[in-house]
Amino acid sequence: MLTQVIEVFYDHVEDRYSLREVAINKDNIEYVRPNRRIALMESALPAGLTTAQGFTDVHFRSGHHMTIVGSGEKISTKQLLRG
């Protein structure tokens, strides 16, 4: 199932953070956790983006990872098992 998110990535050419919309497959997510590194570098954030919006690191089964804008609730894969 594909979900649209906003990725925060470091643009080495521009020497700053940038944003892009990406589609991720929730079935390939291994885990998510809050990202506090970007919050400490508010001066490098794109215009209009503040640390109050929060950031989440998404780690995939392939070993790749990305940082997205928001708390990650949109991509939460946690399900309760009922016995």
C-alpha cells in the first residue's frame, strides 16, 4: 500500500535541507522513530518549515532510511493482535 509523505533531505549542492513528495510502501517499513537531529538545525530548514512540525526517521527492510515531515502516524504499521 503506497502512502504519500514529504521527505526532508539534505541537498549538498545547495548546502541546505529541501523537501520532496515521495510515495512509500508501508509494507516495507521495518520501524519508525522520532528525529531530533533536524530540530537542532532550524537555521538549515527550508523556508516555511519549523521544528514544531516534527520529523520522523523511517527505516526500511532494505536497509535504506529517510526522514519525513510529521510524527509518522500516517505510516504507522502497528496493529493489535486479538486472541
